Amino acid sequence: MSSPVNKAAGANWLTTTDHKQVALQFLWWTLGAFLLGAIYAVILRMRVTSALVDPALYRQMLTQHGILMVFLFLIPAIPSVLGNYMLPLQLGAGEFRLPWLTRLSLRLQILGTLALVLSISIKPVGAGWTFITPASLTGPGSFALLTTALALLAGSWLASGVNVIVTVHHGRRPGMGFFQMPVFAWSLYLTAFAQVIAGTLFGILVIYLAAARGSAAGPFGANADPLLWQGYFWLAVQPLAIFALLPAAGVITEVIAGVSRRPVVGYRTVVGSLIALLALGFCTFGVHLIGKGQSPALSFAFAALALVTAVPVALLTFSWLSTLYRGSVACAAPTTFVVAFLLCAGIGVMSGLMLCTLSTANYLANTVFATGHLHYIMMGGVMTAFLAGLHYWWPKMFGHMYSPLLGRLSGMTYMAGFNLAFLPQLIQGARGLPQGLATVPAGLRGTDLVATIGMWILTTGLVMIISNLFGALHDGEKAGENPWGATTGEWRSGAVGGDPYVP
Amino acid sequence: MIATATTSSWLPQAASTQSQGVDPAFYGVYVVGAFAVILVAGLAMTFVRQFPRKGENERGLGDARPNVKLQAAWVLAALGVAIYAFTAGLPGFLDANAAPWMSYRVLVATSQDGYKFTYPNGHIADTLHVAINRPVRLDATTADVIHTLHAPALRLNEPVLPGRTAQAWFNATTPGTYELRSAVYGGDRYQDMRTAVVAHNPADFDAWMIRVSDVFAGRTMEQAGELLYVTKGCKTCHSIDGSKLVGPSFKNVFGHQFDTREGVRITADEAYIKESILKPNVSVIAGFEPVMTPFEGKITDKEIAGLTAYLRTLSDLGGKPAGADSTTAKPAGKEVAAVAAPAAPATPHGGK
């Protein structure tokens, strides 16, 4: 059960319910969405810099970039690829308890992706990925197909969430208590609640949005309070962002324990912090509405609540740093990505702090500062954690080890490029540049050029990462059963109970 | 034209008192946040170097208990940062939500076509002119989708939502021209959804306002009267198409004869119209209530003449105006026009 996928075993990729085969297929689909979204990102950036711009086309590309990256890549990537592969192994469950849901979630993801690609190829929607009403209720685009795609994706999250909850409750190895689950398994379990609740809500919302657009019916239709949509959207999407961040935190915890060969310091504190983050994720959607027309009293309350997030975030950081301290830290690619994560997600959290500070939140609302913050959290945080996890579990998933040196170099290139590409957004936003403009004013051309250079370095880093990982499948060294000397269930079958991080 | 930032700072050069609520909070949180990021990333890099794996089978410390005192200090520090951020941002936030008493009130109408600013005296313009050191309150509405009033140099960033009146205020401190635009996508013309705020010295602002708001400049008496019909509020109660509102329609009034409530037959000539504007409830036409606000002291003789000229154009008995040919403005009006016309797109202090 701990051997890599055996393709020779006559696996039928369309009908399989095997968690490993499903996870690998999710890898292709989410990576495909990422590459398409990345192509959009490159074009968007080039057009901003070259000022050869058709604003309507720019708007469509911006919308598709956002939808692809957020809903088809960042939200599902870690749970569907790393989670599907590792959870049954970490729990010693062998397989998900409801394998038909494993398969269903993949099929819905595929159908959703195809529907989205179809909507793009017929007529892309240009309403922005947050679909702010009433502007999104008019304007061209195959909206019905787009909402169908999003509803199908929400269904995929729901299916996978139910599956994870059931498997954690009923599929743990005998003798493994809740507090003997690895942290990554915990993070997936908590995320599943966000998937089930917020995913369902999101699916319903996009259907209502389509109704409002088609026939002015429903809560977002004619004469609706324009803030109602934004409130509901973030009520669903803020937990969904958490649903991307919690497993990211789980991956980072796992990788740090693995590469430093130390038990997670303050295991219960880490789990408690993840629970707190999940709870706060459901209560803090209103921070997205500060400076958007929300009543001052609500902005006050949401800002105060969101700042409480500092406590679980500090506890997590403390545990991560403590686990590195006096570890036996491997000089390896996952370590590089962990450091990149701490830097980038750190800047993401701190720019988020400025968006929760009431007066600066008002000032920065709708500027590219918020865009920069989003990229630091979602790409600097979630994407970097995903890459850390991929490098950590790659030998497990494919049985081959990539080049460790190229792994570290690509991680550093990625980190440098990422910061050069997105720090300028924070600066431009602070100067007052609004979101979604196809050209930048003359005074900001310098920072824009830096961002473009950063984007090419980032692209170079990503090409290095992908060629290193996939190149290893061809000519990589055979990896041992447990190259990191890690202790959790996926690395050693039939382990006894107790602390998952004690050998 | 548009004021740009000095390259050394994150925020643009401040041109309003609103910056007192935003800038210190921004830089304060920025310094604390940058320190925290450098601390965390720096510690991680230090530990990676300080505790490298030395042997194939080496393991790290097996004890998983955290240093509780250090952990408590770490969390308290983070909580301290959060509380600092909250308190630093609160005064500016509360201040931004309450315009000072007796602010200069400008109505802002936004739509996908752009911005329209209506000044207290009824003057309408598509750029916002203000005097420095005089709080300006903006009451903004939108005709279609969400737009915003986004002027970074003035630290102004107010969303305007359909069905609501948004209220924002600022107090400019430096004369100059600053960009004001929408920061929320509002359709295909979003890119060009922008205008400017021109901040003048108070004396220059008053002179500008007198110049541009002279309704007679560049207009015939009839055209001036047509504009006054809107800006003086006649339109609310008097139609021009013959339909009966609160007051009589202006269609076919001039030169016609009417009975008053007291049964006196009058002719709506220049003298009667003047009386009906200044003391409207003395001689009210039958069928209407004496409810109009007297305009005595609120309107000039010239404006009355303009309105009268406009009423002539609406009447089949309007004929030629009495006396001199007034199809062009009176001499006084001509002078104003001559002065105002070349200086119309006035930007007295230019950009910075």
C-alpha cells in the first residue's frame, strides 16, 4: 500500500476509485488550470507594461485569470492532490471510506474545468472574479456556462469534504486517536468542514447569481442591495480561502517535522490553532467589505475580530520555528520552500494587517495593494506550501528523487521572482493605483517594469521546478522507501499508535 | 498635472488633513510588520544554517515540549501588534465617517458617463473645485452600478452604491490638481471613469465660483432663464408642458389673463411675474394654494429678467420683449461673458 502507483496494474483512469490514481489525475487537472491561469497572468502583465490595451479584453483576461487560479487551482490543489494521496496512508486507512465520492469529486472537477474552458472559448465573462453586482448582471459573456462550471466545482469540494470527514471518523487505524493523527491529516479534516459548508453555500450563490443575471430574479436581482452579493460572496469565499490556507499550514508543519527530524513542537497547540483559524474564517468575511460601503459599526467589529487571528498565526509560527530549532535540518528543496513560505506568507499576513487596520483599510480598499496581499497569501502562502509538499512527497508519489541541487536553486529563483513581481503591487497600491486598470500612470512605470522582470524570473523558477520534478520521472534516482527519515504513516506502514512524530 | 508621489515614500504626498488618520497608522503598522517578517524569516534561515544535518541517521531533539514562557511572550507580542494596529487605525476611521458641522456641501452624481458635481449655489461642473482649509462634504449617488470616489492624494476613497447616498469629506491643505477616479470596475468605460479635484486658495476659489457660476456668461437671457428655471428650483413645482403640478405650468403664462383666488382678473405681464417671484402668495391664481417660498432677497433683478425672457419663449403671446432687443445679453452680461469665456477651464494653481 505504500508503494507508488502501479500503472501496469491495468488502471482505468476514468473509472478508478483508487485514491492515489485520483490524486495524480487531480495533479494534472489543477496544474493544467494553473498553467492556463499563468499564461493569462503573463499576457496581463505584458499588456500593462506595453500599454497596447483593449480595456474590455484586458478585463476578460483578468476575470479568467482570477477564476482559474482561485477556484480551479488554489482552492482544490493541496486537498485534492496531496490530501487525496496522503490522507488514507497517514491514517492507515488504506483507502477512503466512500471511494465513489473520491471518483465523483474528480469527475465534477473535470466537468467543471471543461465547462469553464468552454465558456472561455465561446465568450469569456469580464465581470471580475468576485462578480460585484450590479455591474456583473449585465455585459457580455457566457455566464450560464461559467456558473455551471463553478457550481460543479463546488460539488466536487462537497463530495471530497464529506469523504474526508467520514474517513477521519471511521477510517483511522485501530488505536489511532484524534490527537495521534498527523497535523496534515488534521488540517484536511478541518478543511473538509469548510468544503462542506462554504462549498455548498458557494454553489447556491453562483446559481442565484445566474438567476439574477438571467431574469432579475432571486436575492441578487432587481433592486437588491448591492452589498448583499459581496457579503454573501465573502461569507463563502473567506472560508474557502481558509480551506486553501489550513492544508497549506498542515503541509508546512509536516514538511518542517520531516526535514528537521523532530516531533512537531506543541502538537496540540498547532491543532488548536488550526481549529481557531477555521472558526475565525467563518466569522471574518466582513473585513473584505471595509471601505466598500459596509456600515462603520460592522467594519469596526469585523476588524477587531480579524485581528484576533494574530494569536493562532503566532502560535503556528512559534511551533514551526521551535521545530526547526535544534532539529537535524536537511539541506534540501522542501527546506528552501519552507523558508520561502515563511517569508512570503509573512508579508501576506502583515499586508493583511494593514487591510484590517481601519483607517488604512479604507484608504487601501480596491487598490492593487489588496491584489498584492491576495497574491502574497494565495501564491506566496498556498502555492509555496503546495510546492514544498510536492517536493517533500514527490519520492513517495512517484518513487523517484529529483535533483536536490536544482530543487534548491529553483526554490530560490521562485522566491526571488515572486517577491520582485508582487512587492511592486503593494507599493503601487499604497500610492493609490486602483485594481483592474489596463494601463498604469507614468509615475508608476518604474515599479511596473520591476514587476515584469520579477514575473520572468518567477516564470524561470517555475519552469525549473516543473522540469526538475517531471524530469525525475525519466532519469531520477530511485528514491528509498523513506528518504527523509520521517515518522508519519505514509512513510512507514503498520506503525504503532502514539505520537505520530516519534519514531 | 496630476500630483505624483515623492519617490522616497510609500504613500503619495498628502494634500488633505485626512492623511493624519491614515499615514501614521500605515507607517506604524508597516514598520512593525516589516520587523516581524524579517524576524520570522531571519530566524528560520538562522536555524536552518545553525542545525544542519551532520550524519545520515542523525535525528533532531526528541523533546516536543515548547518553551512555554517564550511562547507566551511571542503570542503576547503578536496580540500587542494587533491591538496597536486596531487603535492606530481607529481615530482616522471614525473621523472619516463624520463630516464637520457646516462643511461646504457638494452633491456628486455618478454614472457610467462620469461625475457631475453640484455646488451649493446650483452650479454644475464635471471637475470638483474646492477651497483649501475648508472642509468639503460630498453627498454622492449613482445612477447605475457601484462607482467610487478615489483620490489618493486627498486620502479620499468612498464607495457609491446604488440606492444609497454615500457621504465622505475631506479638508484639502495644499493647492493643486489631484486625480479623482473610480476604483471599482463599472463597465467597459471604467478605464476613463475619472476627473480631477482642483484645490484653490480660498480667495481664488470664491473668484472662480463667481466667474463660472454666472449664468448669463455666454448665454442669451432666454438661455440663462432656462438654466435658472432648473437651478432656482422652479422646475419642482412648475412644468413647462402645460401639466399641472403644485403651481401653474409655465406654458402659455406670459401675456395671458388669469383670475386670482380673490376673483381679480390679472394679466401675467413682467410686473406680475416679478411680484409672483418676490411675493408669490399675495396674488395667487385660482385653483392653487399659496404655498410658494418668497424669493425676496434670494434672486437678482437680472435673474428675474432672465426667467421672464424664458417664460416669453414658452408662451404663444410672448412676442418680442419690451424695449431693447434682448436676444443677446444686456451690456453687463456681455462684460461678464468677455471676462469669463477665455478663462473657463480655470486651473489657477496648476498641478504640482
